[in-house]
Amino acid sequence: MSDYAAPLADIRFALSQIAGLDNVLSLQGFEDLTPDLIDAVLDEAGKFASGVLAPLSRVGDTQGARLENGVVRMPDGFPEAYKAYVDGGWNGPVFDPERGGQGLPWLVGTALNEIWGSANLGFSLGPLLTQGAVELLEAHASAEQKDTYLENMITGRWTGTMNLTEPQAGSDVGALRTKAVKEGDHYRISGQKIFISYGDHEMVENIVHLVLARTEGAPEGIKGISLFIVPKYLVNADGSLGQRNDLRPGSLEHKMGIHASPTAVMLYGENEGAVGYLIGEECRGIEYMFTMMNNARLGVGLQGLSVAERAYQQAVAFAKERVQMRDAVNGGKEGVTIIHHPDVRRMLMRMRAQVEAMRCLAYEAAAGLDLAKRLADPDARKLAQRRVDLLIPIVKAWSTDVGQEVASTNVQVHGGMGFIEETGAAQHYRDVRIAAIYEGTNGIQSIDLVGRKLGRDGGEAMGLLAAEIAATVETLRAQDDADLSAIVAPLSEGLASLERTTRWMVGHIGQNPGEALAGATSYMKLAGYVVGGWYMARSALATVGSGDAFSVQKRQIARFFAEQLIPEGVAMERPITTGGALVAGMSVDAF
Amino acid sequence: MSDYAAPLADIRFALSQIAGLDNVLSLQGFEDLTPDLIDAVLDEAGKFASGVLAPLSRVGDTQGARLENGVVRMPDGFPEAYKAYVDGGWNGPVFDPERGGQGLPWLVGTALNEIWGSANLGFSLGPLLTQGAVELLEAHASAEQKDTYLENMITGRWTGTMNLTEPQAGSDVGALRTKAVKEGDHYRISGQKIFISYGDHEMVENIVHLVLARTEGAPEGIKGISLFIVPKYLVNADGSLGQRNDLRPGSLEHKMGIHASPTAVMLYGENEGAVGYLIGEECRGIEYMFTMMNNARLGVGLQGLSVAERAYQQAVAFAKERVQMRDAVNGGKEGVTIIHHPDVRRMLMRMRAQVEAMRCLAYEAAAGLDLAKRLADPDARKLAQRRVDLLIPIVKAWSTDVGQEVASTNVQVHGGMGFIEETGAAQHYRDVRIAAIYEGTNGIQSIDLVGRKLGRDGGEAMGLLAAEIAATVETLRAQDDADLSAIVAPLSEGLASLERTTRWMVGHIGQNPGEALAGATSYMKLAGYVVGGWYMARSALATVGSGDAFSVQKRQIARFFAEQLIPEGVAMERPITTGGALVAGMSVDAF
């Protein structure tokens, strides 16, 4: 049976107590949704994840996707699981019901994505990519294009891909060379794209590739890039599938993890050129891409949480089963399960504290997406959008760094067994490693946080967040509870450190960008641990007055986070404020 | 060609300026050795590593060792490389020249082990295990046993293994069940051992298994364990090989990394019982094992350094080659190599600072092994031994944790390419993960540091180390150099934190072991970063007055370590001193 059970109590807690599910459900467009309905959706998702997706995770790892005679073969069970996923209506929860979606908030869609990612990361990537492609088409495609593609993609009958990267154009997407030559009402696309997740497979009848390419005469760099729909099979006017387009998977990458996900080199236009349809206007491709960036980065950040949750569950199960050594604290002659050993328990508490903080952060960012889109008041929407913009790089970078650590701790809890592939701990460790890299490396996220998010408003959005943290500290001070009181000092120290370093960053990013950027990753870590600590404090405050085990533990874990993890963020202040000049000034020849 | 070059300048610097090579060469038994000879040995080792071992590292990973029809097949090229290694006299550098060794200090043997580990970790494990077995036999075997086995093992014509672990007996070796039944001048051994590195292979004619087992009527637990020599082929009185012993590899593990190293389940005595020869006396097996523990743990700690050095070299090479994005600091229209980007440079400096600190630490610990064995004055020997005992768990745990981080940073520097197996970065990341687990998990090392090393002398040995750090701080204060001056504050803060937490630990380990042990890993991290910072400061001080690039960089990197890394250690003080009660008190049911 499955070794993953969706942590529904924790998910519901984060939805309602942190991310404001009720508030989100009161937004325009969600009139028909009720908390009971959301509960039922989560229950069913948990069953599907444990029953269908999780048992295939290891199959996906060991078999992997394979390219055989030009055809991508998915691991055993994946096509059937994908069909069940589509039939269950799971593919487009957040999209328009009139086009086959479920009309749920992104907040709920994010909880679902957490569950899919925990159950089977390799599987979940396909739908995640399709989700991104749908978003892009919803925002920028013509009415005709929407009619042609959206319903099939939202339901999951077709999947979507994002084609940005080329060998010389990774983080530097502006360096791409794929060409688009106008020909009547369409373009001919030719070029090579790499790292295309779910670039090809046979689980669906058609694949809708969204491809960045440069039209003839377009400027160099990102300003000359346009976005095209390049379907695997052309679609006839009546919606039926026509001829095969001039594109194919050239090879699949041998990756360290997420083996089930076919990561393809895609070859466009080896013959007459692949038929592509321009989205919107020429040379606005990057701008269009940006509209889905926040959601995509949220989706990847969530993978850190997803794998961490799975790893935590596995570590707890092992620690409660494995007998080794006597109890060093309480004595006794017999061996005890290793969960009795303080160092093991510390590892488990650390994993759990990190998981809970990541969940609160990701869910509140997701709620922000809904608020920014649907609040009635334009100023309130704008404010919500600024908060989302600030949180998203933290969700992406901090959560994927922490997710790696949690997966590694799971390996460590398992001891020698953790290094043996059959145990499964190694797979999570290998799988999650990609999340810090794709969808903008964590270095890029940190530079975005410092350069763009602090830089563009002089730290104002961060100042508003800091004010909320300060208010939480004051609320904590007023409580009569040992665990809550213990949070005050570390959280307020973290806040002070965040405020000082924010001022330093704002003061340096313009004049001394080298020094500032040298501290970007450190600033990200500081922001992550302080903001994470704030979420944990809010979790703890939400349980005040309740003496049940769940509530008591929420307060204990929040205290643990404050005492043990916030200091790791605060430790970044010196590197940020003193170390940049040395890094920036070091000669290239010194390496 | 090879992508690894032994960092001989850095190795020589650490040998002479930190570990006191001259001092070691003045010890009894090293009269014939000169610095020139050592230089020549290192040069040759570097050539052999780059020319023969490093190119096989990836072959070892992709092919792995395989068990076919009961026979372990090594990856292509490994048998030839092993033969060349043996023929070159590399197998027993630190052992008795009269038995085929080279009579070099452990200090030099450690530098060699660093190089082998960097070049090909999977290969290097075989000789490392043999080295451990030789040490044990040298210390505890009878004259006849030594005559029978040692020369062949020291030269590498035979290899050795260590058989401790059983399915129910990992960290808890006292739980082992393998039986030894006396039969005349030998014993019959039966039982199953797991995780036996180089448990079987065909590169040599014989394998000498050292096996822990329990004799009839022996007490439960570690006090009833004896140590046996169990050769694959029995050895006739004339030294020739006789009949095959009743033992075989049952299977090889599928591991996340070090694929070239055959990790066997060893089955002893499926038929008449394997013939085993008692080493020393019955029931003293664990005591004997302890005599080689420090060296074995040094060897594994060194693997963190080895892989980190290799990863650092790969990251630098990639960062100097990969063009991506314009220079955000200095402008320009063209893309630049990514080493120009501050965040990438920060990653490289961090890797390098960590590598250099690990090297100094490991080498000084190795020098301590020589001093503790060979100093003329017994009190001085004892003092040296206490320092070694204190440093060894730090070498093992801190260096393997840091080695993982460095290998992960290399993946990150490579971006998407880092996740592709062909790049090689992933292999280092997977390989090094075991080092934090075997030879006593890092949790066990931390408990050893706190419980045994601080506990047994009330923190006196740590106090002596702290006094030396304090003296270094004073020397730094007297310097007129911006980089050296910048080290003073972070190092003295680190020292103060180490002293406070040491007092706290000493005060708690007896009365509140649960609280103390909950902070053991955090204390290890603090000790590692402060001691690492001290070594870097000493490196910097050793270059005072020199203005060449090498010396300037040593001071810059030391400053970087102080500013950027020591704070991460200091951040552990709060978790250690405030967090333990919560961890110790958490109910098992809470998880």
C-alpha cells in the first residue's frame, strides 16, 4: 500500500487559519463554493493520491520515461493513472468551468498541487506544465485560439509544454536563437529547445507546445522574442486532429531524479519548418511569459514542500519502527525505536517545523493570487499583488532549498538504509534537487527579491510585511503561554535583522550592485527564516485557548522553529552587510 | 583527459604551514624521510590520480560493480587501475617498510587519501578498508597472524574488509548475532553481515575479512563480541592459498552513489561454518575495533574534503566557460562567463573556503595521529592523543556535512546541466551522501563529541583548544592588514559562543542528558565552524608579509570564512542552550 497519506488536518489548518480560505471563498466568482465542498475535494484528492499516484512513484523512478524509436514510453501504470486523473476532473481545478475546469481558487489548486507533488513528483510535472500553458493562453491568446485549444488542455485530454531554454540560453533566455518566419496566417518555426518537461509522450492525443522564438528582423535580446503555439498535431477547423507538425523529441535527458518526467530535447523544423501560431503580438513573448511566472514559481516552490512532506512521513514511520540502541535518557536494557533518541527526534521536529512553515508561506502566496485577481477594490488588488510579488521568490527559493535539506534529513534518519535505493529515501533526495534549479535558479530568485522586489519600491512592500510581523510580535507578548512567550525574542531579533538588512540592501542595490548581489542569497535565507517564523507564530496564535494535542503541538513546533531556525536566518546579517565587497572585488583569476 | 588535478600547492601549504610536516618528519621512525621525498611522492600521486583514477570515476558510476553468477565484476578498467596502484606502491604508504609499506607518516598518507578520494571515491574505498584492517592486525594480531596476512595486505596483493553491521545491528553493533563456535585452533563462523564494502571482487587472489561475532556463552551486548580473521581462501602453512572458505557475497546493494564500490551482503557459514581465527582474546573485539576508529573516521571525514575539492574544481571550470547574461555590475552588451556574476562568485568562494578549512582540520588531526604515536615524551603523546580524540568526530561529521553542501553547490553552479548525469556533478552529489552515514552516523559523532569527548574530562581538552584559538585572535589583533583585522570580530565571537556552549554542555550532559543530546548536532556545527575559522585564520597568518597572489587569496578566503561562515556556527548557540528541553520532552505520539 501507499506510504503517503495527504496531511489533511495540517492542510485544512493552513487553508483556514493562515491563508484565509473563508475570505478567498467570499471573492467574486466563488459564490457557488462552500467550505464543505472544498473539504470533499481534499478528501477525494487524498484518496486518489494515496491510492493511485503514490504507489507509482517508485515505478516512475526505476523505469523512467524512455525514448524508443522516436516514441516516448511512460513508466508502467502512468498512462492509466493519467487517464484516471483526467476522468476524475483533477487536471484543471482552477480554470473556467465553461471550458472544462472546476472554478476553484488558486489557493485550493495549490493545496491539490502539494498533494500531487508529494504523491508522485514525476507525474505531477505534466499537469503543472499544462496548467502554466493554459494560464498563458487564457491571458493572451485570441478568442479563436482559446476555442481551439483551451478546453482540451483544461480537461487534460491534451497537455501543454513551455519551450524557453536552448543550449546557449538558460537563465539568459534573451540569447535564444529559434527562428520564426512568417508565412500567411502562421509562422514556420525552426530551432532546438532543451529541458522540455513532458516534451513528448503518448498519454494524450495532442501536445500543445508554447515556444519562444525570434521573428525575422526582431531586435536582439529579450525584446525580440515572440511566443507561438506549436501543436504536435495541427488542429482542423472542426477541432479534429490533422497532420503531424514538423517537430519531434530528439532525445531524453538522463537526469539525477524525476525520472518519470520525460525531459526532451525538442527539434522544431528539421524539414519544412513547424507550423506555429503567434500569440498576441510579435516581440511581446517575454512580457506574456511574465504573466504566468508567479504561478509557475509558486508551483515549483511547492515542490520543495511536497517532497519534504513525503520525506517527513517516511522518516517518522521509519523512526517509529527501527529499533536501535537503548534509551540514553530513560535507561532500560532493551533497544528502543530510534524516535526515542533526542538527536533523531530533533531531526524529525526540524523537518516538521520546516514543512509547516513552507506550507503556510505557499498557501498564503496562493491566496494572494486569488485576492490580486478578484478583490473588488483596485487598490486592494494592487496591494495584494505587491505582497504576492514579494513572497513568490521566497516561496520558490527558500522552500526548495529547505525541501532539499528535509529530504536529506530523511536519508540521514534512515542511516545506511537511506543510501539504498529500494528504501525510497534516496529518490526523494534526488528528485527534489531539480526544484532549486528550474523555473529560475534560486540565485536568480534571490536577485529578483533584492534587485527587483526591494529595488523597485525602495523596500516598501517588505516594510509592510515587517510591520505585520511586528504586530504579531506584540500579540505574542500579550499571551500567557510559555511556548508563545519563547517565540518573542527570536522572532523580534529576526525581524530587526530583516529590517536592518533590508535598509542596507535598498541603500546598496543602486550604488553598489556588486556588493548587494553578492548578498542576495544570504538575504533570501534571512527573509525565508524570518517570514517562516512569522507564519509559525501565527499558527501558534491561532491555537490559543485550545488544549488538544494538535493545538499544543502547533505551539511547540512554532517555538522550535523560533528557537532553532530563525537564528540561522539572523546569521546571514553579517555576510550580507560585510561580505559583499570582498566577493565583488575578488579577481576572476583567483579561482 | 582528466578533470581533476591534485591541488598540490594547497596540499603542501596545509602540510607545512598548518599540520607541521617538518615537526612530524622529526619524529622517531621518520629519520630517512625528507621534505623533498614527500614532495616527489605527492607529485607522483597527483599524476597517478589524474592519469589513471580520475578518468575511471564516471565509468565506475555508470557501470557499477555487479554480482554475476556469484562473482563480483568490477567496472571496466578498475582491475587494471588497481594493479597499477599496487605496482606503484601506493597501497600501504603508512605501514612498516619491512612488511611492504613505505613508512610514511599518517599525515602524508592522509594527503594521499585525499587525492585518491577526489580522483575516484568508489575506487579509493577498497584500499581504505584494507588500511583499516591492516591497522587492526598490526595492533592486535599474533605474530603468526601478522606473518600470514600483513605483507600481502600492505602491498595490496590481498584486500581487507570490516564486517560489523547486521540487519538489526547498525549503529547498535552490540545487537549483532553472528556466531563463532570454537573448534580446535579456530572457530566456525556463521551469520549474515550487511553493508560490507568491497566484500567481494576478483581484483586480488584473496580477501581477508575481519568479522565481529559472538562466541558461545558470551555476554549480551558489546561486551560479548570477539573479532576474527575470516579469509576468503584459507592460507596454507607455506603461504600458498588453500581451500575456499564457507562464505560468499549474497547480493550487492543498489546504492545512490559510490556505485563502483561493491557493497555486499556477506553470508558466512551456510554449510559447515566459515573458518575464523580469533584475534587477541575473546570478548575484546569492540576494544580492538576502537584502536582503528580514529583513523577510519579520519578517512571518512576526508571523503567530505575529497569530493568537495573535486566539486570545487568542476564548478570553477564550468563558471569560467559558461557564458550567460551580461555583467550586472560592470555593464557591457555581450554575455559574460558566469564567474563574473556576484552570486556565482559567492558560491565558488564559499566552496573554496570550506574546502581549505576541511583540509587544514583533517591534516592537523592526521599529524596528531603521528604525534600521539611517536612523540618521545609520554605526557606529550597523551596530550596529542586527547587533541586527536577531540578533533576526529569534528573531522568526520562536520567535513562530511560540509562536503555534501559543496557538492550540492557544484550542482547549482551548473544550473540545469547539473541535474543531467552526463555532466558528472550529480555523481559527486550522490557519492558523498554516504559519508555522513557510514563509520558512525554524524549524529553518533556529535553524541561522541558531546557525551564522550566533553563528558569525560569536563571540557578540558576543548578548553585547551579554545585557549589556542584565543591566542590566534590576539595574534590577529596585532596585525596591520585589513583582511586579517576583519577576522578578529567574527572569530572571537565564535570562540565566545563555543566556550559558553561548552560550559552549558558540560553542565547538562550528566544531569540532563536528553537536553544535552538534543543539542549535540548543533554543537557539532558550532564547533566545526569555529574550529574551521581558526584554521583559516592560521592559514592567513602564515602568509603575513607575502604579497603574491597565493598569499593574498589565502587572507581573502580566510576573511570570507570568518565573515560568512562562522556566523552559521554561532547561530547554533540558541538552539543548543534553549531548545533541548522541548525536543527531549516532546511525546513520541506527537509525530
